[in-house]
Amino acid sequence: MKKKDRNRRFSSRKAQLKSDVERAEKLFPRKEFDEYWKKNSKEVSGAVYEALLDVLSSEKIYAQGRTAFGYVQKQELHRGNVGNYCETLPDKINGNILREMLPGIGHIIYGAILGSDNIPVVEFAAQTREKAATKVIMAHLRETKRTRDIVSYVRNNLTELVVFEQLLENPHYTHVAERLKSTMAAKQLLLENLQTSTPDDYTQLFPDARKMKRHFILHIGPTNSGKTYQAMEDLRGAESGIYLAPLRLLAYEQYEKMNREGCPCSMITGEEQIFEAGSFHQSSTIEMLNLEDEWDMAVIDEAQMVSDEQRGGSWTSAILGLRAPVIHICASPDAQKILIKMIESCKDSYEVQYHERKTPLVMDENAMDFRFPEDVQKGDALIVFTRKDVHSVAAELQAAGTKCSIIYGSLPYDVRHREAGKFADGETDVVVATDAIGMGMNLPIRRIVFLQTIKFDGVKERSLSASEVRQIAGRAGRYGLYDTGLVTSYYDYWLIENLLSQRVPSIKKAMISIPTEFLEKDGKVSTILELWNQIPAANFYDKGDISEKIKVAKALENIGDNREIIRQFIRIPVNPDNKEIFDIFLDFYRALYRGKEPHLYDVMNRYRCEDISGEEKSDLQRLEMSSAVYDMLYSFTRFFGNEEDLRDIIEIKRSISAKIFVILDKQKLSLRTCPNCGKKLKWSYKFNICQECYRRGRTARFIPEN
């Protein structure tokens, strides 16, 4: 066939397909298809999953790999990478990988639809050319983001063991997969052991608490409704008691308050322990709860956090396992149903006390077009979501003569406490903060101003949810100071208003953490954590996100597999994405693994910050980093050091905080500047360099050199 004829036929087929797709788009029953998808998405996803298993068991497989020269490129599986492929594929699965491994995924979905009982959808599929129908269906799934349902189903079902079993059947890889048989058999036995040890009723994981008769008092209400106040009044009157907080700042506040009011109280957080003589009360972050201790009374604060993927398991463990005859739980209304389900599953009694907000919370109609910094008023709390933006906003206000307190997560908690105190005492006019103020901090805030409505949640940038807006906005209108709490926004006023009035749906799932004794089983710690994730959660529970713990465990195992030490190390709070601190963490493990003493005092001296004057722009950031290093050193020393080392760490950490106090008291934070010309930039300016430097740089590219 001549080239001209081939081109003509190709153009004709292309035009025909375009016509068929246009016709299919007109016939496509979108509403009926959405209804069909709600009921049958699992069946369609199951068909895709089975097709993926067929590919793994029969076709040649290619994966990303590095060549001898370090280049990343697709390579066929071989004995050197098949083990890594089995381990990593389940976590890496996404829409792109599915389309790559299943080029005909649209036809698989089309075939599943043909077998359904939804008449309009079946008629559409039957009366339309398959290729055109497939294009329309896939486009609709992408537009409505329903391809996520398929990816989620595949991820939940595909495991390392499943991938290995398919490759073992694949004639191309039978031999290389055989090499993994003993390893996979051991993992299978460990998985079966974990499954056997995991009861359908999670309350049985806490046998000591099941021997007690416990009574729960649920304090349900919005922010500023006095929930925690009422619970703490009862706690102070108990013979012994424990307060469990979501933040060490709140634990510190209650520790101070109880001691100030004549009730001796100790404090235990992951970063510090303070023991008061003669105390029978304790204030702690919830992760530090020791379930072997017994108390006359307990208070669990901010219990709606039970649904938090990263930390919710700590609240679940406390509710199911606390050994106290009377337990107060403070929570927002969306948590009431799930908390009652958990208490009833323990066969404990409960009562509910409802709390109404003390002051009304309303949108500030006089600030619908809020301008910054012109419309900032005394008593405002300005909300942004990064440390950099807190500094930039505060610097602009300070330059305009407005005194500011600043509050964000990476500030040491005693600094945050002092900054909050300065605002409460009227030493500063406004507070610039992240959402850290939303969790129980009682500040004399008249008005909450959302300068931003989008935040990065650790995975992606997203809009604020209704529950987040309520939690933060609820801090406005301190009872006894203001008759009304006001809320506004720098932009998106109507979005904040809608979210504030929106009904927050009830929490459906409580997170469950891996029981400590499971980590004692015979197997790598990272393997046990991964296998625990594969066991389906029962009833109204879900598995918390332990991906960070798995990442930490694997990094330690790459150095050497001392499981006894690793079990302790994964309890030390550390962010593997903070390379500077994580490298110190790994160096300490490397030393212990080799039977040597870690160079604790060398690190302490390196981060002592004695040379910092407070005059340099980078000084505050260096001090914050040093404080975070000392937090990690404190946690490490609790497990592997001695009391004298702990005292030295606390003393130096306090001296670091004192230097931060001096810098912040100067009220001279640095404005954002263009790194090229030094021009001052607005906090909300989106780019790192000014417009003039950007234009000059673009022009310079087109001007020939002499």
C-alpha cells in the first residue's frame, strides 16, 4: 500500500473515531453512571485488580532502576531487583503506574460495565463503539476523580506476598522468584502470627482495663465552651489523676495552673520531665501515657483527634486502655458518636454533658474586604500556615509599629507559652500564628483573621476543612473579655463563612496503633509494621499512618538489624525529612549498634549556640534548629543515657530559649527581601525575587555580550 493511501486511511479512521466520541459524549448517561459507580465501584476495581495480577503472573515486567553509570531508566526484573520490586510496588501504585502496566484499563472497565444491571449504562455501552465509549468513560472518571477509587482498591489488596506469588507463577521469573521463597515463607508465617494475635474486638488488647469498671464523662461542645475547665476542676479534687493533652504546650499550661492553684503536679512529655515533690497528679502529652499506671481519675483532651491518621491511635489506646475508674473526655460534637461506640464496646458506663459556647461566633461584616496591614486591630489573631509566613507577616506589622506575638510549631514550647503570655498581658497588640493556636490555647483573641485558606498537610496543598475553620475560628471571643467572637479573611471571605456555617459530619473511624507487644515478635521491625498495615481493621476502626515509623525502621536496619535497640529508637520523635537531625539520630544508632558510646556531648557542644548574638538574620532559625536537636537528644537520653545528661540537656535547652526570648523581645523580625537587589517584598508576594530583577534577568538572556 502506498504511503499516500496509508495516510488517507489513517486520517479517515481518526475522523471516524472523533465523530464516534462526540456521539458517545451526547449519549453518555452521567447521572446514571455516577449512581452505578457508587454501588459497583468495588466490582469494577476488582476487575482491574485481577487484570493486574494476570500481568504480574504472565508478562515481562519492567521497573525503574539505576544503570552502572547511575542513570535511572526502565529495566526488566532480574534476581537483583525482584525482591525490591515485590516490596515497593504496593506502596508505589498510582494512576500512572496502573495505566502503564494495563494499557487496556479502559477496556477492562468497559467489559465490567457491560455485565452490570444498570440498564441506561449497559445500553450506552452496547450501543456505542467500544473505543469511543471507553474514551468517554475514562475521561469522566478522571474529571470526577473516581480513578482514585480504583487505585485505593488495588493498594488495599496488593501486598508484597501477593506480588511474589504472581511472579512465582510467571514463566519469565520463576527462577529468580524461587530465591525469595524462604524469605517470603517467613513473612507469611509472621503475617499469620499477627493475624492470629489480632482480636476482632480491639478492647481485648487491653486486658487490665477490661478488669475494671470504668465510668466516662463526655464533655461535648465547641471551642470556648468550658469543656476542659469543668473536667480539670474535677481532676484537681481527685486523690490522683492524669491530664492527657495533644500538645506539650497545653500539658505545660495545665502543669503550671495546677501547681499555681495548690495541687502538686508533675509533667512528662517526650521532650522534658519535671517531677514535683509529693505530687499525685501528672500532666502529659497523650503519647507519653503509660497504660501500666493506675489513677483515680483521668482527663483526655481534644478527643476528636481519635480520627487523626498520624496520631489518632494514641487517643484510641487511652480510651480503650486507661486504668482509672472515672475518665473525662473533652471533644467536639463530631466525635460524640464514635466515642460512645468505643465506650460501649468496652462495656463501660458513660454520661454526656453538653457545653454551649459562652460567646457567639460571627463573621465580621465590617471587614468583608479586609486589607493588610491597614485593617489589623488590637486583639486580632492573624492565621497563616508556615513559619516563613508568620515571620513575614509579623515583620511587616512590626515595621508599621504594631507589637506582635508569634506562635508556630517549631518554636520551643516555653517560647510559645511566653509569647502567648505577652499577648494575654497586653504587652503585644496582635498574635501572628499557625493553626497551632487552634488546639486548646486560651488567648484573649477578639477576632480571627484568616490571611490564608490553603495549607500543606504533609502530602499536598489543600483548602481548609470545615472542622479546621471551626477549631481555629473558635478561639475568637474569649469569655469574660468580649461579648462576641469575630471572624474574617484576607480573601475568600465567603469561603470561610460557608465553612464556618457548614455542618461537620460525624467521625466514622477511630485510628488504632500497632500493639507494643507485636513488635517483640520474631521478625524485622519494619516487616512487622508493614504486615500490621496489611491486616484489615475491624468494626469502626482504621489503621493509623505508620509510614514514617516504617521509613525510620528501614533506615536503622540498613545500618544493622539490632531489633532490641530499634524498638526503642522508633519511639524517639524524629522527622526523617529533617536531614540534619535525622543524620544525628542515625549516627547515634550506628554507635550503639557497633557497641560504642554515641558522641552525645560533641553534638551538644556543636548546637550549644554560644556564639549567637541575635543580630544576624539567620540566628533565630539556628536557635530553633538547635532546640529541636536538643529535643531529640533528650528523648534519646531518656532511653539510653542517665539523669546527669538529662539535666545538662535541659539546662542548655533553656539557655537557647532565653536567646530566642531576647530576639523576639526586640520586635525586629526581618522583612522578606529580594536576594538579588535587597528590595523589601510583601509577605503575600508569590515569588522569591522582585519583578525588576526577574525582568532584568529575562532581558539579559537576549542581550549579546560585548
